[in-house]
Amino acid sequence: MTTIVKWAAIQKHFSQGLIMGNGASIGISDRFNYPSLYQAAQDGNFLTGATRAVFTSFGSTDFELVLRRLWQATLVNKALQIGNKRVDQAYAEVRKSLISTVHAIHPAYDEVKKHFPAMGSFLKGFQTVTSANYDLMLYWAAMWNNVDGFGRWFKDRVHNGGRQGNASR
């Protein structure tokens, strides 16, 4: 049985690093949950008939699941020495549709900036924060907090000596 523990009870054990994923974005805007993303991809005509068929075959609206399974299909095809052209095309089409969809539905800066002070306060408790998000909200929050929050607390590793992209203090 899994026990859910309140963050306040365990946070002192997790100050080294944090990986922020899509769940953080969903907490700000439900536009980023998988069913919403999938619906927006359909509404925006970003999915081809073939890519919709792949989602349907897996019974899922989860872009990450579909991309992972297509990647796994590539590994299987290579191991069995089966041509992979169509799987590679499907992978590229799903990835492109996700990018196009996020671009189309992304909230404007002014819509989400009310969340930046709370986000900054939370993020400040970690030595390193890495984002695996599809969007700009974590980055915007860190940069906003540098100006209007904590001073130059957050550093952008993308523009900090070319090291890998993350915001860290």
C-alpha cells in the first residue's frame, strides 16, 4: 500500500535537486494535461490520420507514452533487422504535433505571472532545479524572481557558459 505524505513533512530531505515535469505545468494550467493536449492537437489539425491511429492503437492520449513506444518499436525493428522508415516518420510526426500543440495552447506570460512568487519561493529551497517541461512557465518564474523576487538567485545554465539547460542557484 502506498502512503501519500505531505510535502512539509519530508521537504528537509530533498534540498539537493528537483526535476520538474509536466505535472508542474498542469498545476498552473490544465491545458497541459494529456487529454487536453491531445484534443488541442486534433482541433489544430496537428495530428495526421496515421498518428491518430497510433494513439488509438495504444488507447492513450499520452504523447510521452506514444513517443516512448515508437522509440521502443525502433529498437525492436533494428534488432530484427526490419525496415524502420515508417516508425521513424510516425515518431517525428508525433513529436512535431506535440511541439505545435504546445506552441498553440501555451498561456501568455501575463496569464501565469501571478503564480511566479509562489513558484520562486518553492524553487528557492533546492540547490538545482531541472525542467523536463514542455513550456516556459518554470523558466519565466525563475527569471521573474530574479528581477522582482530574490535578486540574482536563479541562474540559467543554457546561457551560463553553455552548460546543460537548467535553472540553479
